[in-house]
Amino acid sequence: MPTARRPRADPMPTSPRAPSVVFFDLDGTLTDPKPGITGCIQYALERLGEPVPGQDALEWCIGPPLIDSFEKLVGVERAGQGVDLYRERFGDVGLFENQVYPGIPAALSSLLECDLRLFVASSKPKVYVDRILEHFDLVAYFEKSYGSNLDGTRTDKRELLWHALATERVVAAEAMMVGDRGADAVGALHNEMPFLGVLYGYGSRKELEQAGATRFAARPRDLVASLVEGS
């Protein structure tokens, strides 16, 4: 994490207001990556000689930094090896075992028509983020994508969003983070950025609320009303 915090932005509004800039999480927010992520974790666990849970039992791994998940699955000492094995399959196969949530392209189009600036902010390595956006024809909706590095830096959403805000010279209070996991909410609120939690992804409403979320969108088609109208 940076040692120097970004200067405090204007106080967060007491009532919802439309942001001018929106940062979207990728996994569980724009796309449903379950088959690819869980399948690659299964592949890595099998290669490591570990028990292999079913894909449903691995849903908790969707969203958090991959190294954190492998530390819980195989221990700190072998977590790095697990990540390397995961990427053996993910880089060629797993990243495309994925699908865009129905309603996302229409929502993004409507947000662009409202003159919002759209970005992606994902804990996934940027090299994978860009390939996924390109493959699923989502690139044109976003000015730029922000992701982690392959060496594990910027996997923490607090650091990632700090970097994105600073790079784009965006005032945090005028932006919003949209995501499905508690880490997305923590990252936004740490940077004094409003947050919108989506309930169709892999984080529960309880997880999001515990992380500080107070605004929610139940379906992709609700994103426009939530972001533009504040409802």
C-alpha cells in the first residue's frame, strides 16, 4: 500500500447523486467467470495432489486476490505454486470459460449516453482483464482498464483504486465503484469513494453491508437507475 494517502477529497454526499466517473469490477459484476476460475483452481489442486472440491464449493474464491485463496487452500508456502499452476490453464482456456451477464451491454450503453466515464478496476492481472474485455466485445465501453500486476502488486482494491484515481486525476467523491464483493466496498470507502454493490454476483448482501455498502443493484438492468437517478 502507498505510504502517503491521497489528499482527502470533498466529503461524501449525504444523499445519493449521480457520479461522473464509474469504476466497474470485472468478475461477478460484468461477467460470470465461475467455470473458468473454479476449473483452474481444481486443475491446480489436482496437480498439487490436494483434495479437489466441486466448483460450487469454490465460489468463495471468485473475487478476492488469487494468492489469498491459495493460501487458504494449500497454505502460505505452496500458494505461489498454486497460482502458477492456475495460470497454466487460465491463460489459454480458463479466461474464456466466462460469460457476460445478460443486460450488461445495454446498461453500459445507457451509461455512456448519460455522459458517464467508465473504467474497469479488477484485482485480476491487467493482461487477463484486457483479453477478456476484448474477447467479449466490452472494450469499447471503457476508457481504460486497471488491474493488478502478475507479480501480485495492486491486487488490493484499496491500492488499485488509489492508483486509478490518482492516474485519472478524478476526485473520489465524484466517482463510484461498482462491485459484488466486500473487498470492492472496502477499496472504495477507504478512498472515500461512493460504492454500489451488485447482488447478482458472488458476494452476499450481508458481506457487502458488513464492508460498509448501503446502496445496491439487484440486476444488471438496475444499474442505470442506481447510478444515474440514485434510486
